[in-house]
Amino acid sequence: MKFTILRRLVQLSIILLFIAGNVFGIKILQGNLSSSLLFDTINLSDPFAILQIALASFSVSSVAITGAVIVFVFYALIAPRAFCGWVCPVNILTDFGAFLRTKLKIGKNILNVSQNLRYYLLALSLIFSLIFGIAAFESISFVNAFNRNLFYLSYSAISVAVVIVMIETFVGKRLICSHICPLGAFYAIVSKFSLIRVKYDLNKCSKCYRCKAVCPEERVLDLVGIKDGIISSECISCGKCIEACNDDAINFSILKFGDNK
């Protein structure tokens, strides 16, 4: 459980820092996950949001671009989809929905969609931003709707949270993060060459498949029981597979030059 506990501490710390900055004026971290100010000095911007704005208006400030580059490089280098698994507060809700789904023994999905849908929505977000002159996903983003209300302690955050949990519990397994969210697709692409990756060793594996049972991304562990390798950048680096493995066959590893990505 060490990675799960650590992830929750990181997520909750970020939430509390935003609340402290936005509500109580403690200027460590202010704003939201789309645009924030660190130590009242360093501007940070969501690179996916800035890309949409650039396509929509062909005009982005140098401050926003610099902030987006900082965030882009950080997430590109650190670990696959670290934003999704370690930062985004929606992940807490989707994990809770998955927990309720298991406890209620809900097996069937009301809505079945391909995991590739998030990539189509990513492309459509950029195309619509260009055509209609608005930041398409930013305008309707459930991620932004929740975190903005949460970081300012708005009661609206409760309503959004309930909707997300209900969707995850009753509509479809891991529907939002694994199938719908284009932001997750964006960070999967960005993370193709990240340095910290989950690595699988077939020789140590007893093929119990406990790792697959707990993985929130159904297809990232397709090589388990088949061949050694580096886990796909669609992994959210949550560490659940590592916690479940009693064979020491799956671990975080610092990627070396020439390793298979």
C-alpha cells in the first residue's frame, strides 16, 4: 500500500496548498491546475490548455508559454501520466467509484467505449479549438470544473464529485480516466520517453495475474506472462501492480538509453 498512501499524500497536499493559497492567502500555490502561480513567482500552465488557446486565438502570452513549457518538460521526463495518477484530484474520485463498484459487485457496464476514444476526443478538442475559436475541452472540462470549485472551497465541487463517482460506479468501469479524458491521452503521448517507468521481468513472474486485477488501465499490462518489457506510457504510474506483485517481477525503474519503450 506504500505507493497508494504516497499518492494520496501528494494529491491531498496539492489540494491543501491550492486551498491555502486561494482561500487563506498563503502564497505557496495559487490558482488551479490550468493556470497557477508557485511561490508567488513562477507561473505554471497546463500545456494542453495552452495548445487549445493557441489554436483558438493564435495569441498566447510569453508567460503562459513559459509556464506550459515548464509543466510539459516536468511531466514528459518524470513518469508516464504522473499528472493523472499523482496530481489530478479526479483520480481520487474515480478510484473511489471503482472501490464502490467492487463492493457492490457491479460487473456489467451500462456504457462500453473503446480506450481509444480519449485519443479521438483529444484530436477533436484541438480541431474544434481551431475551427470555433474557443479552447474546446477547457470550456467543458469536468477536470477543471471539479478542481476549480474544490480549490476555492465552492459547494459546487460536491455536486461534480457526486456525478463523477456515480458515473464510475454505475455507468462504466474506469470510464472517465481510462476511456474519456483527452487530458489523459495528451499526457500518455507526452510521456513516451519519460525516465521513470514500470518494468516487467518475465523470469520472476509466477503468472498469478494479481497485477492485472488491480491495474486501472486494462491494456497496459498486456505483456505480463508473455515477455519482458517497459510498461506502456498509458500507465498512470500508480504503483498498484507493484504493490500486488509478490514475485518482485514488476518494479519502477529508471529508463536507460536503448531500453524498449
